[in-house]
Amino acid sequence: MAQNSTKLLRLMIVAGEASGDAHAAALVDALRAAAPETQFQVFGATGKQMRAADVDSIVRADDLSILGLWEIARALPKFWSVFGELKRAAIKRKPDAAILVDWPDFNLRLAHWLHRRGIKVIYYVSPQLWAWRSYRARNVRRDVDLLLSILPFEKEWYARRGMTHVEYVGHPLVGEVNARYGRSEFCRRHDLDPSRPIVALLPGSRHKELIRILPPMLDAALVISKQRPEVQFAVVVAPNRDPNEADEIICGGYDSSFKNSLRVVHHETREALAAADAAAVASGTATLEAALVGTPLAIVYKESFLNWHILGRLITAEHYGLVNLIAGRRLATELIQDDLNAEALARELLALLDPTRNQSMREELQAVADKLGEPGASRRAAQAILQFIPG
């Protein structure tokens, strides 16, 4: 009787934020494509995209994306419950390896528990320890067996701290950030005039970010509309958020003529960026999407007073925005915390609408995109994982 040649590979995969969920889902698809003869049993903490990729959901991570001391304190019981469920699943299912995607405050603790029990730990999307709390590099060195980096400067950063089990695979967004349709179609869908300037406003993917960042964005848009009434604005709501959250903020305190210049856009982030002449973007992965699309941008962020004065002091990176970190200089203006106000943001966005500066930044953003490497990061990550796992 012929032996069955099908291999079985059990993997735990854990992501806790929308961007990590997308990267994890792409990685799962790439693993299956790279080893079609292998039967994958994949389980873990999932978002919508991982569940669509047929990852068995031990816990749903959709509501676990939080930020800040008070939010963390309130959510601790939920996090301990999730931690316990994942531990029990690991004990029961005995994965060949655990793939932890970003989400360092949770995943580094889970890595320690898994490593102590002899489960191989692969970390995909390196924790941004170079930005803050760099002392945690020793935890990565101790508990992570293979670290897959997506930013070009990270491998050298870890090497200086004695870590050799790091592979740079490139950024998974490269080759994937493409608008499904162009400016004319975007304008048609949202009743915008393609001959007039468009500014995109991306306030972030967390509820607290919407609350803190969208109001100064709208105030800046109001300032601009008084100086240049022909400018149109697209408020881009992240895929994991409800557009009603943005509508509630917009409905308070603005007259009808200004509201008529606003369009709330959902599930069209890349199309909005591609159509926009300039954008204000909350610091995070979306700044790289803007760079890959080539949209001139200002980088913004605002935290609660408590979080900023406690956690903000731990930030050691020279720049906040990923675009600037990769460029190695302040390419895009950063308006962070108290610097984020209507006048400052309006001034920067108006400057970005100047044709000469606009074209110059588009060329510089192309250089940033080139630094991120070639398309195929998910495929390269999948190959590195399959080579690493014994058998």
C-alpha cells in the first residue's frame, strides 16, 4: 500500500490589530501556496481577514486593539482571558510553531510562555523596539527563535544587540497597495469634482484615534475651506471602524456649507489616497500606504494627556512617522500632540497643494517606496518559516 505523502503542519498564529490581521492572512495564504502538499491546521487569535483565510478562531481579536494606560487597565481582564484561552489551545493542539504578528505588548508575553514550554516562536513584523522600550530586545533575544523583519534598518539594529536569528523579508504592502480605480471614478462615486483639489484625512484605525485626531483635522479643513473654498475633503474611515463614528464627530459644531465639502469614505483607503492631491495621515501603517501610492502627506498624532506624558517620554526614535524613519530624515512634516492644531495642519496642507512642492514630495516618496524592497514579502516570509520548522 502506498504511503500518504501529505504532510501535516500545525501552526498557532496570533494578531491583535487590523494591520497585523491583514499581514497574517496574507502569510497564511502564502504558506499554503508555497507548500501545496502540506495540510495546514492553523488556529489562533484572528481578525476578519484571518477568518476569511480559514484560520480557526480560538479568540476574535477584532475588539482587542487598544492604546494607552487607562484603556489597558480597563481591558486587563479581557486580555488575561484571551491569554488563557490561547495557552489552553497551545497545550491541547501542540503546534509545530507559533507565529506572532506585531502586537508586542501581548505577543512578547505570549512568546515567553510558549518558549518556556518548548514551542518554537516565530515573530513576524518586528516589534518597533527601536522606537521605544528598546530594553525589551533582550526578551526577543531570549524568547524568539526566528524574527522576520519588514523594515530595512531593523536587521542591523538587532544585530548590534547580539541577535543573529533575524531575516529581512521586505514590507508586505509593497506590490499590494494599488487603487482599484482612478481619480475620475472615485470622484464619480462620491460626487466630487475631479478638476478641484482633494485632501484626504486619515485619522487612524482605533476609536480613540478618531476622537482625538479627527476634530483637529476637521478644524484644519474648515480653515482651508475659508481660504480656498474650491478644496474638497475625503474623511477616510479605516475598514475596521464604523463610518457612523466619523459622522457623529462631523455632525457636531460645523455649518452645512462646510459639511457639504466633506465626504466620508469607507473601504476605499487606497482609492482615496490615489485620488487625493494631499493627505493628513495618522502615524502608522497608513503613512506607508500614502508613500507607496505617492500621495504627499503630513503625519499627525494626538494622545491623551496622561498617555503622552507617561508613555510619550519613552519614545526614543528621531522620527514618529515610518515614512521619515525609512527616508532617514524629516521628509513629511510631523504634527504630534500639542503641535497638532487647526492652523498648523491647514498651513502644511496648503503648502502641499503647491504644485512645485507637491511634485517634489511625490518624487521623494518614490525613493522611500524603492527602499522597501521588491514585492513578495509574504512569500519570502512563508519560505523562511517553512525552512525553519523542522521536517
